Amino acid sequence: MLTKKAAVAAGAGRRLRNAAARIVGQTMDRRAFLKRSGLGVGAGAIATQLPYNLIGSAEAANTAEKRTGSGNEEVRRTICTHCSVGCAADAVVKNGVWVRQEAVFDSPINLGAHCAKGAALREHGHGEHRLKYPMKLVDGKYQKISWEQALNEVGDRLLKIREESGPDATYWIGSSKHNNEQAYLLRKFVSFWGTNNCDHQARICHSTTVAGVANTWGYGAMTNSYNDMQNAKAALYIGSNAAEAHPVSMLHLLHAKENGCKVVVVDPRFTRTAAKGDYYVRIRSGTDIPFIWGMLYHIFQNGWEDKAYIQARVYGLDKVKEEVMKWTPDKVTEVTGIPEEQVFKTAEILAKNRPSTVVWCMGQTQHTVGNANVRAMCILQLVLGNVGVSGGGTNIFRGHDNVQGATDVGPNPDSLPGYYGLAAGSWKHWASVWGVDYEWIKGRYVSQAMMEKSGITVSRWIDGVLENNELIDQDSNLRAVVYWGHAPNSQTRGAEMVEAMMKLDTLVVIDPYPSATAAMAAMVRKDGVYLLPASTQFETYGSCTASNRSIQWREKVIEPLFESKPDHTIMYAFAKKFGFADELVKNIKLEKDAQGWDEPNIEDILREINRGTWTIGYTGQSPERLKLHMKNMHTFDVKTLKAVGGPCDGEYFGLPWPCFGTPEMKHPGTPNLYDTSKHVMDGGGNFRANFGVERNGESLLAEDGSASKGADLQMGYPEFDHVLLKKLGWWDELTEAEKVAAEGKNWKTDPSGGIIRVAMKNHGCHPFGNAKARALVWNFPDPVPLHREPIYSPRPDLVEKYPTHDDKMAFWRLPTLYKSLQTKVKDISREYPLVMTSGRLVEYEGGGEETRSNPWLAELQQEMFCEVNPKDANDQGIRNGDYMWVESPTKARLKVRAQVTPRVGPGTVFLPFHFSGWWQGEDMLKYYPDGAAPIVRGEAINTATTYGYDPVTMMQETKTTLCRVMKA
Amino acid sequence: MGRMKFLCDAERCIECNGCVTACKNENEVPWGVNRRRVVTMNDGVPGERSISVACMHCSDAPCMAVCPTNCFYKTEEGVVLHDKDLCIGCGYCFFACPFGAPQFPNGPAAFGDRGKMDKCTFCAGGPEETGSKAEYEKYGSNRIAEGKLPACAEMCSTKALLAGDSSTVSDIFRDRVLRRGKGLEAWGWMTAYGSGDQQREQKREREGQK
């Protein structure tokens, strides 16, 4: 009990306070300051100096006991599931109930900090608005059914379709919210079903980044880390609104800023990130390349490029420079709308404050020129010598909590886990890891050709249903779709999606919150839809990969709620039904859950991933090592992510991939990719030799003297295989057993890891070779990134000058329109004059059903809205707070609240993409399964978005299309 | 014990609302009652700044002065709390508060229908027995008694919202101001704690150390 006023025991209080001040004075180092700013309160200060678990058990238990009655209390460490920053949180669980959430100050990634979503995690322990049991659409209404009935009916329907139309007639949409083990198991599951028709959110978030960046220098991932941004002297955010999409990353940025880092934000919108920047540049949506070339023009003109770096480590820059020098300042201004002095100033800030870093997100990737945008950014950083440098790099912020991991090892239509691709050799590698016969897998597919052909992408599954059968590159159209942890309203062309849903034979949704898909389907169908309740990541355990490639381990917080089951348990149940259960878990032991279901052991799945994923170094992160990191978070330095002493001494937090070799080799993980200033066994590296050793007589390998620190080969060299090892005379350093395994293999397929061990540990060399980065990606449609106007452009004059690509046939199994459509709609901006773009809100995530079902979050954003500039609003007689219509060229109309604000410039409107549950002016509440509608519903912007796809990855265009607005 | 204060650093606040949901989560605050809010000024234009606002636990709290039932009291850490058993829901405190902190579960209703006032407790519970079920249900967590700070500040995404002992909070803020050379004005600080308060506090501390 706290004392009433006037009853203050002043003397005692003062003594305590002074005691506290002394303790704080002694122990308040820089890290403590960062960790618990605001620390230093009387008794609180003393207690917080104690190890965390001491407080947890001694005092918190006491309180909670009184609060909720007697029982055992446990603290379980988990990771927020709402973005890729990877914020740790401690869940206090009492008698199986999640009673409290505590900040984890020890986490080097978030130091206890959370945004609105992270601070509201505990609501997952309530889950009031979740799907609670399996349901089936009967005569237009969802009815409860048993799991047994659900598994049987869904299984029978899918097997019948497989029988009649082949395995490719089904489509499996996996999830970036699955943990690594589930995502990996799903790719294996789909392979055993016999199709490559699977995908997940990465397609529509960073697929262009992954392809563009990997093709430039080796790996398609964030090169540095959120933490490393503390070392930057300048940061350019382009197409990223980190303050809303990755709020906790701002902790590191603002710290850098207080130490002098200059922050530039380039965006069509004056975002909340821009509000924290030093310099804001408003760009016309979809003109990133002219802006970047405009900067490079000034960089070359002023001789600011890093000539030595370029000479030693960059291939093909001359060709890029030719294109850049065409972009004189007047042209840049004409296309981008940015005055020359702003382009110059941005270039100058980046050039004169090195190391400088760049950050991009969907603003760069979700365009018909997405792959070229991101390569232009890579080129900018190469020219400035900023890659492979602490404080520099391309800090590409991923979206979902495990989108990086699901990209690395999950259900991708064009690759087996670990970017091995789909070639016969890749299949044989994985077949041997899985312990199944290659020929058996081949027999599951229609043919070897279909086995090696990339599947349809999630951005286009609707066309897999709707397109003329003669024009698609597989036997049957899609007849069944399984939405396994993916929102429907995150894909464009929603108006056509309901047509596709209507046409399907069977639609299955497996999700804790399947309601958006459920409601859309119930709007147009009477039957053939099944909803299966999956558990959240708080009801299972496993690893997830943050954007910086660090892998963290989640403990199970609570048992699955209601009748839900973890995704991998559901996968196994279906595998039994489909007849490949034994093959699916050959190396994985099964455990019985409380209801007697078989649950594949997650640790075993991770060990299998470890045994196969040599390419990107997912091999060293054994469950044991990851758990050790989670227990010893406090030993890792915040700026470098390196453990100082303790059981993880010298390792980087979460063993950021690549963590090469076997776990026993003890590679520490790689904090910053391609960093030659470090030894490879200390996380150093160089650019990857993945594109041959020479082209047109010119070497692609790095120049002499440009290799990672301490490498025996101080020159460029190709990737390692058994031949190179023998030529170098290093073969005999393998053990006899390793020799047997490595014979005829390269470093990616040697199952012993011996080639990697000898190259790295004995000789300090990088197993993937040492090459130059490619400024010129000759295998892409535009080897040098070129500006091409969006298909729906507000500038018909520029469409003529900078037209899009030619149409493509059989591209990811589908015909894809470019120029023919752009020509057709060239003048449509007369009717639809405003650019329509979209983005995130801090309170919600992705399609938003999960977060809009959380009352603590839903209360903060209760209505879908459209940001419109005062000029455009006044021209249409729209007042702030009015309902307005937003109509796109597809004729789809969205009824939303007007937010009249100068945040967007004249000619552009912005809508958040997290809403669903309204359809062109009508609330869809009656179509939801009873009790599973989210609290907040609104129009989905993607109901109205238009056609347009990246010519490499089939990324959808969401950021630049057109619309008109009117008062409702 | 120290003198507890809040300080929100507008140069750091990114309006992420983490403090708001942390409060909801920790104290199970019902829909419609917001003990803490984020306020944005110059929304959408250069100069945009946000501030997280709740009860500031003022030195000379106006709410205490106007309460007709004298339901407010101050703890030895300077936290302003109130007794819901005495509160009659008159709303005087709401009109007196410069920060709009007092909340009423039934919203703006006629006198007598608003329900008992609810506000930020600095996560220090209330007059019921510390750590009891009754305390939690009426007032929320008592983290201070557990040696913890308010959940909002502990979870702030950018460490913009500082909570804790007055001198420590001002030291941290001063350090940031010196580093960046601007952003000196700590919003609401003067209104809540007055100009002389800090000096008095420092004086008391100096005396205590002798």
C-alpha cells in the first residue's frame, strides 16, 4: 500500500534515494543508459540492477500471485511477430495464461523497446476475434465442423482435383509468418504433393530486392543491420517509412542522428520518418531511377566516386556511367519533379558524410521497374564505396517477422530451400538431405519439365484461374487454392480476385484470422470454402530470421488456443491424408500433443535445414547455439552485435547468416556482408563469385590485393569445389570421411562441410569465391537500370519517351502485359488524374485482420481513410472528415474518409493497405464467420489497384497507379 | 525515494503509439479510456513533432486543488493518485488539468453519469493493498512496488518517453540536448513541475549528500 499524502517518511526516503543514486552512479554505463533510459528511481533503480530473472521470480511472482490466484509462474522469451526488426519480449505465464508482458532490456536489437504492435502482443493470449474451430461454407453461411470432417473433406477434394487435373491445378500460398521450420516444411510438403505452385508474402514485398541485390553481389538480403546504422554518418531513406513500418529501427537511427548522422528522406509523402529527417525531398511516385541517376551524375561530375574501390571490386560500371550521364539535371527535374539543387544536395550529403547508408522498402520494390530500382541503389552504394563497410551498406528493411527466413528456406515457386533453384542437381541435393528417393519425388510431379519449371506467383494466382487455358504454361488452370497464412487484400486487382474465387472448385484458408478471405469468398460463393484454425507463433516454438539475418528462437508461450493447431502439425495431418507422411518426416521425430495429434519436432526440422542449406550459411545455427544466444542476450554489444566474453564470446547475435559450416566449426555469423576488413572466421567476406569467372574476355574476379583480411589467396578466386581444392593442394586437409563425401562436389553440395572448413578455417578464404559486384546484370531485361514510366502513368508525354517493356509470354507460367496495356491506357490520366499510392500505418500489419482484431490497436485507427492534398480536395469539394469515393481505372470504387493534408503533394493521394471488410461502399460483416470478424473494417485499397508486374520477379505494382476522387 | 517524473522528448517521439498500447496491455484499460495519448503538432508538414501525454504527476497538481471530495493524494515518490471509492465523477479535475489526463469510462455524459475518474497512475497502483486483485482491477499494475518503471516508458520504441527519478531523467535529456545542440524545450515540464521545482530538488539532494 502506498502512503497517503503528508505521511511521507522523508528521512527514510532520502536515504534510499541517495543509496539508489550511488548505485546508479557507479553502474550507469553507456549501455545501461541506452537500455533503460529513465532508469534510476528509488527502489526501482536498485532492483533493475539485479539480473532480470531475479526480479521475475522474487517480486513479480508475488504480485501476480495475488492478482490471479496461486499457481506456477514462468517467463518465456518470444519475438514480436509484427515486423522484421525482431524485438524480443518476455511473456509471463501463469497456469497456462499469458498474464503479463515485460520488456527485454537485454535484447541488443530492441533494448526493451516496442511500437504499438509490439507493446500489444499479449492480446494474442486472448484472441477473442479468432477463428475458433474448423468451419465450412454451407449455402452461403459458415458452419462449425470437426477437425476430422475438415481434414477428410478438404483432403478428398484436393486429391480428386489432383487425380482429375494434376498436382499443378492446386495453389499453395504459404506464409512469412510461419517460423523457419514451418516455412521449410511447407516447401517440402508442396514438393511431395508434386507442384511448384507455392509462394508467400516475399513475392509482393521484396522479391525484386532479393533478385536485384543477389544478382548484383551475391546475396539478396540486408547487407548490414539496424544496429550498424548507429555507425552511419548519413542515411538516405527512399521508399521507406521506417517510423511507421519499422519503428524500433528508429531507436538506432535517432541515436546515430544525435551523433551527427545526416538523415535524408525521399518520398512522395512527407512521412513520419521525414518528420525525423534533416532533409526531405518530394519525388513523383515511380521515378526513383532518374533521381538516383541524377545523384550519380553529380557524383561523377564532382569526382566523388571511390575510384580505387570501383577498380578493385566493381564490374561493368562504364556502361552504367554512359546511361547516367544522359540524365542531365533538366531531364531529372522534368521526370521526377525534383529541383536540381535538391538532387545535388542529397548527393553531396551522401558523398561527404561517409560511410553513408541507404534504406529502402516497398516504395522501391513494388513497381514494374522494381528490380531495376534496387539495382540502381546498389550501384549508388558501390560508386560511393559504401558496401562491405560498417555504417554503410544497403539496409533493406524486410516486412514480416520471418519474411527473410521464409524467403531463405520457405515456399518459393522458383527454388528449393536455400536458393538452390529447381535444377535436377538441386533436387538431388535436397532429396538426399530429406532421405527420400529423387525418382520418387519426380514421380509425384507431372514430369521432370514441370518439376524444374518455376510455378505461378502469389501476385498472379488469380490469372492462373481466370486466364485462357491455351495461354497458360501448365496443363490445367488452377482449381484449388490454399491460403495458408496470407491475406487476400495484400494482392492487387481485388475486383478480379473475387471472380477468381468464384470460379475455384475449392478454397481452403488455414490461419488464426482467416476472415478477410472468408468474407470475400462468402460474398460470391455458396459452398466449397473451408476455414481451418491455425495457431499463432506464440502457441508454438521455433526460429525466425530478422531483417539483419539474425536468427532468434521463440519459446512456446501458451498452448494453442481454442481448437487451433500449429501449422506444422496441420501439414503432417494432411501429409497423412495424402499418403506421404513418412517421407515428410523421415529425419524428424514426432511427438503427441495434448489431443493426441502428431507434431513434428521443430528442433529436428531445424537440424535438417542445417544439414542442407550450405549456400547461404544456414548450417551453423543449430537449435542449441540459437538458444544459448537467447539466454545470453546481455553479453552482446549493441553497436557491433558481437558477444564480449561469456559463452557466446566472439559470436554475432543470432548468428546472422551466412553462418558457414557445421555448428561445430563455430563460425560466428556475418554481421555485415562483404566486409573485407575482417577475417572470414570473424564474419568477414567479399563479393560472391556466382556469375562465372570472366565475360567477353574481361575477368569478373576481384583485383589482386582485394580479399578479406588474412585470406591465403589475396586475389580474386572462383568458388570452391573438389577440383579447386585439389589444385591448391589443400585436398589432403580433409579427413578421410570428408574426402568421401566431398568427392565430385562443390562447397554447396558437400554434405560433410569439409570443403568449407578447409577453405575458411585453414586458409581464411571465402567458399563462394571472391569476385566483383556487377553494376551490369546482363541476364536481366535491363542490364543497366533504365527509367520506364509506370503502366498507369500520369504523364502521357513521358510514356512516349520512356515506354515500358514488351509483353511477355509464358512468364512464370502466364502471359504478362506491358506495352500493349500501357499504350491502351496512355491517356487515361485525363479521366483519372491523380496518382494513387499506398503504405503502412504503425498500428497495423499486412492485410491487417490480425491487428484489426486486437482492441488495443483497433481503438487507435478506427477508419479507413485517404490522404488528399488541400488543393485536390478543394477542387472536388471534399472536406476533411467527409466520406469520399476513390475510383481507379478498373472502375472499382472505395468509400473512405477524407484526410485533407499537405502530407501528400497535389496530384497524389495515399491510402493505407491494412484494411478489408468493406466492399465498394458496403460493410461485409454479414459474410464473416460468426464471432471471427475483426473489430475494425474498411475498404481494401487493393480492391481498386491495377495491373502491372516486375519483368523479373512478377512483383505487383502497388505504388503508382491512377485514380479520381469525389465527394461521397 | 526519488521524485518521479515523465518527460517526452519531441525530437525522438515518432508517434508510434507504443506507449498507448503498453498502458492498455499492462493495466487492461478498457476501450474508450486512454490514460495516455500521443499528440501531434504540425501534422504532415516540416516541423511535425509528436508528444506522448498522460498525467504528469504535477508538483502542485491542480486536480488535487479542485477535487471536492479530496480523493487525490501524493505518494512519497511524488506520484499523484486518487481513491476511486471517494471519486464522485464530477469532472472538476478534468477541467483543471492542463494535460487532459483525467478520463471517464462513460465519456462526456451528464453529471453523475460519467463514472469514476481514471487516469495514469505512473504504474503505481492505488490505495488498495499493494499487489492485490482489488488494486489491479481498480487502478491497474503497481510496477513501482515491484521495482519497475511505468510500462509506457519501459517500452517506448525510441526511448523518447522517459520516466523515473527527476534528476536521472533530466540528466539523460540534457545529455541528448547537448549532443544534438537543439530541442531544449522539454514539453510540459514547466507546466507540470514549475521552474523552481528542479532547483529545489537539486538543493535537497545536495543537502542529503552532506
